[in-house]
Amino acid sequence: MIRYSDELIEEIRSSNDIVDTISQYVQLKRKGRNFFGLCPFHKEKSPSFSVSPDKQIFHCFGCGVGGNVIHFISKIENLDFKDTMEFLAERSGIELPKTENEQFNQRQVLKDKVYKINEIAAMFYHENLYKPESKIAQEYVKERKLNNTTLTSFLIGYSGKYDELYRHLKSKGFSDDEILASSLVNKNEKGQFVDRFRKRLMIPILDVRGKVIAFGGRVLDKSLPKYINSPENIVYSKGRNLFGLNVAKKGDLKKVVIVEGYMDAISLYQRGITNIVASLGTALTEAQGRLLRKYAEQIIISYDSDGARTSSNT
């Protein structure tokens, strides 16, 4: 029998918003932070079935049944665990392994390695920002009037020269294949390993759980392109994430404002507007919409009116 990894189970659970899923079976109405409806598991005349978008759980105060989206689908569809996983994976477009083979296990190990590489890289860049040789980045930060609280909250950093990150990651014991899988380093035609991001202000992209999944790098002179972003890889899908949600969710998110660029979000946060997130180079996707529904009652889209995405990343 296939045993799904804890990480895959969590990915499937988090990709199926509980309000969106249960709404296919129960008519829900919002009341405060939660949604209520008639329990599908016992007969009742007044709604006692509660769904929490914040906690991603449901609970019936009448019959006592409760749990997460996996428990709900298993119970209402009368499915065992394997069939429930297949049901929810298909619903969210996640491919499940056919067999519990070595290749699948290796993929899970590699994902864990890339998460760790990203975490180390974020701290490497952040610490680099405060070094004497990073004056160009320090001047830019001063110009944007970003204080230390903001720099720390978003782990803003600075990338160095040529292969500084590569050498740092090698010193931590990572293999070349693991480092390449992170998309933070490229291998050139001469077989040399070169950092993807060099001499740029570095903005880590964290998922809602606080894991570093990608980076955006802003140039600090007149060269182009102004921004370089991580490509999609084993841990990063830009259409499933929102920049800054890991920070914004710590506050009261009755309303959330979506802007276009990283610096748009960071600048507004600096001014005390903390219910702010940014899309990641895409139009607002269905997956991003489901993610926002977990945390906000009202969503305000505040994109630039000129139609040019790059113009917002100033």
C-alpha cells in the first residue's frame, strides 16, 4: 500500500480550501470570522455546522463531528484514506505517486534539501546586507526609507559577486545537484557554477507557512533587467503563492489589498499598512484566490492602471 509523505498530505490539504470544498456540499453563510450552515451529517433545523477559514477546520456543535478537509471528504463521500487523497489531489491538480518507489522518495528528500538551501540563502543575503562592502544596497535601503523592522520582517538582503552563495552552500555540505535544483545557481558553458543573483537587493518569497520558496532580485544600478525572479522549480509555483501573506496573516485580515510588486507591498507595510500582499508575476489565479479566502473577508485589487507589470516594481 502506498504511504504518502507528511509533506504531500499537507500540500493536498492546504491546496483544498475548506470553505471552498465544503461549499460544494453545504450552503454556507459568513458570520464573523467563520461560516455556518446546516450539518450534512445529521438532521437539524438551525445551523450548528461551523467552518473556520483561519484554522481550516469544521465542527458541528450539534453532533460533534469535526476535522479538516480530508476528514470532511472522507466522511461525506464515504471514502477510505487512499481514495480521499486521490479525490482531493485530482481536485487541486496534484499528481500522486503510483507506487511507493525509490524515485518518489528521492524527490521528497530533494524538496527538503531545497527548502533548507533557500533558508540558508535568505540568511546569507540578509547578513550580507549589513557588511561594509554592501554600501550600494545600504544606500538604496536608506533612499527607500526602509527601517530595520521592515528589513527583518521581510528578510531583505543583498547578493554578492559571481559565486559567493555557491561557495557558501558547498561549505554547508550540499551537492551540486541539490544546489542547481534550488535555481539559485546556474552552470555555465564552461562548467562553472555561477550565482543566479549577483549584486542585487534580495527579497525572499515565503509561503504562508513561512518557508522560503523563491527570491526576487532588484538591480541597484541602471542595468537591465530591473528584476530577476526565481523560476518555478521543485518547491515553487508562483500561481499558488502570494508575496507577503506570511507577514500579513499575523494581523487582522478582514480586508487584504493585493498589489503588483514586492516593493509596492514592502513600502506600504513600512507605512503601517500591514494587510498587504503582492502577486508573483501573474494575474490573480484561482489557487491564489482560494488561499486569500482562508484569511480575509474582503479582497481589494490595487494594480497599476498602466498595464505594465514591471512599472510597479520600482
